[in-house]
Amino acid sequence: MATPFNEALPELVNNAYDAMVDIRHDLHAHPELSMVEYRTTDVVTNRLRELGWTVKKSPTETGAVATLKGGKPGKRVMIRADIDGLPVNEDLNLSYKSQNENVMHACGHDVHTASILGVADVLAQRQEDLPGEYTVVFQPGEEGFAGAKSMFDGGLLEENPADFVVGGHITSLMPVGMMFTRPGVLMAKARRLIVEIDGKGGHGAMPTKEGSVVLAISALAPRMGEIAAGMEYDGTNCACSAGILRTGTAENVVPQHAHLAGTLRTFTEEQEAEALQRFSQILREIEEEFQVRCTLTNDKFTRRVENVPEIANRVLEIGKELLGKNNALVLPPTSGSEDFSEFLNRIPGSFMFIGGALEDGSSGMHHSPQFAVDDRAVRPFATVLAASAVDLAQL
């Protein structure tokens, strides 16, 4: 699969590298939450204009879309990054540590954004030699389960038609210079679970088990794992967990209301149906034991990420060529989720993971205050995605 473009990539990426790292540091220091990424949008659009891309109107208030037409005929390829941070307070002493209290790029979207701007740089350097047309999409609100759908509902695809789409995600669990993907299902479907618990409440001096939402929510949270217990897909377990528990207004008042929010991660419709049935049974048991009322809302979800096998295999071959044959792997699916699935639901394409672990092993888990990845990951990230985009444009 060696091509003149791929042979030139090391130099092209090297030319773009310092700018990618500088942008990554700037974005990491100024993270923004889902759908309010105004500063990030400005940074992205200004850089795209500097590189000579045509900036289009974004279908969402934040986010960015831009196009570049190659000098030769070819297919239309979309390349996507997500731009939002998380409501997490960073617990690291970096020179570019988050300056925004309780907001952090704790999942690497700063790396994604900087890397796709690097792809934009690389493609612009060789514009006249390239086949096809390229659209870069910087999507807001990935962490909120709604950003991608909002872009499509706003007319993203009608204004920017694409034949193929590619994207990727950094991982703190794999060394820099490695990648993985897989034909077919790569990531789980996620469904948001919200339970409102109502009871009689009362005085803290006269507590009872009956009607106590405090005891009910305390009993419900540890049972969340039962909902997906024993379910797996190609060696990966399904998962269910609680992320928010809220109740109470004063230490001497037994509250009348409690709120639990979590997520269910499954891979098939059958698994999801069984898990929701189990959850309903658990809620009935909680109601009976504590004499409370439980109301479940589960209407928000993101689809599973499912790669087109032929495209995933092409991306893998490119990874082997450019990163080394032992550094591009096929691994089991992950129980994480990504609304890149909304892109794949409409456009043939593939998603991948790129290694970014720190050499000293200190990278924290995604979504944690200690999450950290190596700047150098932007190099293989931009390399594989740029080569994949050009390869697909030639089909």
C-alpha cells in the first residue's frame, strides 16, 4: 500500500508536529464542557483558515467544519474529532494544567482536536497532489450523548456529503506508536439510566426504613452491576454503573426524593432488553423493601461503534505499514462508547484507538483527575488518519 503520499508522510507530519503539540497544550489548559466550547471553536477555525481550508458554517452553535479540495479526482472523505472536556477537576501538576476549575480534558479530546488539525496541515501541504475532497468535522458535545446527532439534525451531511468517514480515540492503556481497531463492532452501545426515588421523608430523630429514599438509593447503587452480570460479546463484558447519587438538603431531615444516574453498556439488542428487564425487577424489589416509588427514564443513548470491515482492514494495513506490522492490532471490543457511531450509522467508515500511555506508567484512567497521555501520540494519530483519508479518496 506504499504510495508517494505515504512515503512523504514522515516529513509532512514532522512539519506539523510542533503546532499540534502547542495547540494540544493550549486546549488542555482551557477545556470547555459539552456544547459550550466557544474558545475551542475559535482556536480551531482560526487554525483552519491559516492552513487554507474553507471554513463552512457549523450546524451547531459550537464546533467547526471545513473543506479542502484536492487537485485530482476522487472520493469525498470526512475526518472527525471531538472537542469537549469533562466536569472533572484536574489533579496533575502540568505546565499546561487546566485553568478552568472543575473542567478537564480527562478523555483526550484535546489530543483528538490537535491531531486532526495536524491532518488538516498535512493535507494542505500536498493539496494539489491529492485525490478527492476532504471535510474535517470538529464535533461538540461527545460526552453529552448528543453532539453528533445535533450536527446531523442541523444538516451536516446535506451541506457536506461524504463517501467515507474516519476517526480515532487516544487510549492511556496502550504505548505511543501502537494502534488497534477491528472489523465490525468496536465499542458498546450506551444507554443513560436515570432513577427518581420518592418516599415519605421525615425528621432525622425519627427515621424509619419504610419510605427512606436514603436507604433505598444506598441499596440500589451497589446492585447496578447485577444488571449486566454474565453478559459478554467477543470476550468483552457488558457493564452497568452509577455515576451520580443525589439526595438530602439538611443533616436532620430525612429527604423525600433521591436521584441516581448511570449508564448501561451492551453490544446487542437482546443484551440490552434483558438488562433493562433485570433493572425493572431490581427497582420493584427496592420499592417493596423500602416502600418507595422508583421512576426510570432511559431514553438517551448512543449506538454501538460498528466499523465497515473492508474499511477497518484498510486502516489496519495502513497502520502496519506506517507504524510497524506488530504495532497495528486487532483486539476485542471495548465497553466504552462513542457517538462517532452516529457518523458510522450514516457514512461507511472506521474508527480506531491510538496509544498514548506515558512511558513511566503514570497515565491515569480515562475520565479520572489523573488522566494523562504523551504529547508524542499526535504524530501516529495524524499519520494514520491522514494516510487512511487519502487511501479512501482513491477508491
